[in-house]
Amino acid sequence: MTFLKKIGGAVTALAFSATVGMAQEHTLTISSWAPPTHGVNAIMWPKLVDMIEEATNGRVTAELKLGLASPPAQMDLIQDGAADMSFIFHGYQPGRFVTTKLIELPGYEGSAEAASVAYWDVYESHLAAANEHRGVKLVGLMTHGPAQLHSNKAVTSLDEVSGMKVRIPGGVGGDIGAALGATGIQVPAPKVYETLASNAADGVVMPFESRVGFKLTEVATNVYHMPGGLYRGSFAVIMNEDTFADLPADLQKALDEKVFGAPLSRMAGAMWDEIDAKGMSATETTAGNAINKASDADVASFAKIAADVRTAVKAEVAAKGIDAEAAVAQITAVMAQN
């Protein structure tokens, strides 16, 4: 039976009950760093627990706990066994994750669900060889929708981004920010509201879901909208290796075949699409909010910038021994099929 780790300190806990009449033998502790009402907590984790319970006939369930550690510390939290599962944003750990930047490149066409399906597919065929998730069990990969620039002051031209203080994540988001001439400020996503409210940053680059998930309709009333987005963000759902190894072989098999990998990745990607739509709607219906679409000239200018970033990132990935060109072609092809 999986040993439940004892975690000190006050945390916010959301318990998910297993299917009535099924005997729970193993309860996993899920750590999450997103705000309580964010789609990750309100949609993804509950659906994952349902998938786990269904696949194991209720023998495995989970409990969600918030506030166990900061976003950048989640990898260590799971590796050390302080919780059983979590999700990480690869850009919070610069240097460790390089091949994951391929899914973040601007220029892909399609939904977050399609991109997440393609992400797992290309991981299995190409990216796994880099072994960047060593120390934890990788159980799913996902990407959020196209990121846009959110700010209080209206931005109507790409040239205006140069010199702005912008909260920018790591990964390709950071590469794009630098290419646009923005002064990058790196803070985890849960800190964006106070960062903008205090004027420590002029703007933030995040997907539309953040309008609701991080209350940007209150502190960044304008969105500069680039068709296809400035980048996509890369996330992984991870599990403690010992926790998985402690499960009976039949439960391991059920989870690997019916939940982890492609099924989880597809479900998670669909969640990002769902909450992106809510963020778009909230922006359109909130007084004082506006969406400023990039001009044709700016779209053309950004296409050149994006091409340079794609070339640089593919070179980084190739240096890790991965066929970056083949991986990008596979992502594009799989997305087109989904």
C-alpha cells in the first residue's frame, strides 16, 4: 500500500471521494500551485481522479492539496516524496529542460488539446531520449493556448513592446520577450496579479485563460492579440517514482494503459481550451476591457521574429542529440490530425 507522506504546515485541501461502493486501497496526494478556482484545480485534477478511479475500479483515489510549495519547487517536492503527484511549468527551471521548448514555438496551428496530444506523441518518439524528467515518473504533457500580451495601457503596435517591463516566463516565452525588446520580469504565475497591481510590471504574456484564472480583467484591462499567439507554455504532470512502484503490478498496468500518457495529455489540453474560451468571453463582457488585434504589418513583422526564434530553439534541441526538425514536423502533422 502506498505510504501517505506527512506534510507539515497549513494547507488548503480539496478532497475527491472515490466511487461509492468501491474499496479505496491507495490514496495519492496531489500538490497544486494554481489558484483554488483555476481550471487546473476545478477541472483537470477532478477529471484525472475520475480517470484513475475508473481505471482501478476505485482501488486508487487522490486528495488535492494547495500551497505545499512554490511553483518552481514542485519538481523537488515530488522527487523527495513530500507529495505523490503535481504539475510543473518547464520554464521555471531554466537549463534543465530544453527539448520541451519545441512545443512552445510560435507558428503551430490548432487547439491546446491537439498540441498536447502531439506533445505526448513526439515525446515518446523523440524527446524521451533526452531524459530531462529523470527522478520522477512523467505521466502527462500539456500546453496552454496561444499566449498574448496583457497590460493596463493599451498596446496597439508591436513596436510598443520594446522597453516595456513585462512579466515573462522562461522557455520560449522568455526568448520571444527578449526578441521584442521587452525588459523581462520573472515571477511565477500566481504572483502576476500583485506584480501588475503594484506597477512592478507594465504587462504580462499569458494565454486568455489568465483573464479569469489570475483575474487579469482587473489589473490588465487590455489585450494585444497576435493571431496564433506569441508562444505556448509547456507543462508536465509528474509522479513520485516510489509511489508508483509501491502500487500492485495490476494497478500500475491499469494506470499506464488507461490513464497516463496520451489520455491524460488529451484531457489536460482540452481543459486549457475550455478555460481559454472563458477568458476570452470574460474579456469581451467586462466593462473597460479591450482586445486590440495586431495589424497585418505587425503579424508580418512577428512572423520574421518567430522564424528566428524557431531556428535558435531547434539548434538548442539538436545539441541535445534530438532530431529537432523531425520532432517539429511530427508535432505539426499530429496537430493537423486532431
